[in-house]
Amino acid sequence: MSDICSSEKTLLQDVKFCQGKKSLPGTKKRVYIADQRDILGYPTKPNRAAEGFSLDKVPVLTGAFTMAQGKFFAAVDIINNNGQLTVEGQGSFPSKTFKCTYKGNAPGTEEEVSGLIAELLNAEIVSVVPTRSGKFRIVGSEDFPAEINPSQDTGQSPTDTNQTVLEIVADDELPAPFFTGTLPVSGGILNCSTGEVTAAE
């Protein structure tokens, strides 16, 4: 009789940190957001059965997002040093998942950013977050779309900040998976392996 768990191979290995290597905190001054209704195709999930599959490939999605005609991931600028991505486990064994949260403060509370949060308030979305290390991570997926919990604060004194807070939250089987594929943006195609944008064909 075959072992019904034989396909669930373990991938544990040493995880070491090299002294002197930088580990930069925070995210970059931008987040990319799309309405799930505009997404036709999603990146590929990792294949644990693939030859040579290892621990560092577990949280990585590859491929591309395919968008409806004329649609793309909108870039939203964030105040410097005001972007953060957090991940925590949730649920009960053996059905645990991750809760992935991105929080970024966009400058101002004027019409355009107010229109953005009004448009997204009850939408199912997907966001892509560039980290300071130069890598991109995803909050939201086809199975677990993200939702946005925005707030605004005009500030009060001359030293306060007038800002719109974008809190984007999603459940996921993976901890805010890394993304190395391509992303349609307003300026063309963003290569999330290099961070470079090329003109769309």
C-alpha cells in the first residue's frame, strides 16, 4: 500500500545570516494596486514537485499578471519612510494561513487620493509592494483578494502631516509571496526581477 503522504516532501534546510550583510527595513515610496475585476490571469504558484525545488522557492510566484484591455496596476506614491509590510500566522491547525498587511501613508487628502479610496473601499484588489531590498511582494491573490481599510488625517498643527493612510489586508497560503515576473503599469511593463520598466509592445 502506497504512502498517501509521499507527495508532501519536507524542504527544511539551514537558514543562516551572514554577519555584515545588510537587511534593509521598510518599503519603497510606491505601491501598485489593481482591481481584481481587471485581472484576467495570475502569476504561477510554486511547484513543490519540481526537480531541485528548495526552501527559497517556496514563497516565490513567477510569470505575469494579464490585464483586461487598457487596464494596468496603478502606482500610488507613498511618503518616504512611511511604508510597512507585516505578516502573521492565523487560524487553527491544520488550516492555518497567513494574514498579510501593507500599510502606506500617501501624501495629502485632496480630491484625487480621496477618489482613489472611494473607488477601492468596497473593491477586491491585489497590490504589489516594492521593498527596500529591491524585491517585490504581493498582498492579495485570485483565491484571497485583498481589501483596503483607508483613513485620512488633515493634521492640526504646522508640524503635523496631511495624509491618507492605505491599509491593505489579505489572507494567503504564503507569507506575502515574492514576485519575479512582469507587471503591466501605466508606463509599460515592470520587470519585478530588475525593477525596470520597458515600453509595452
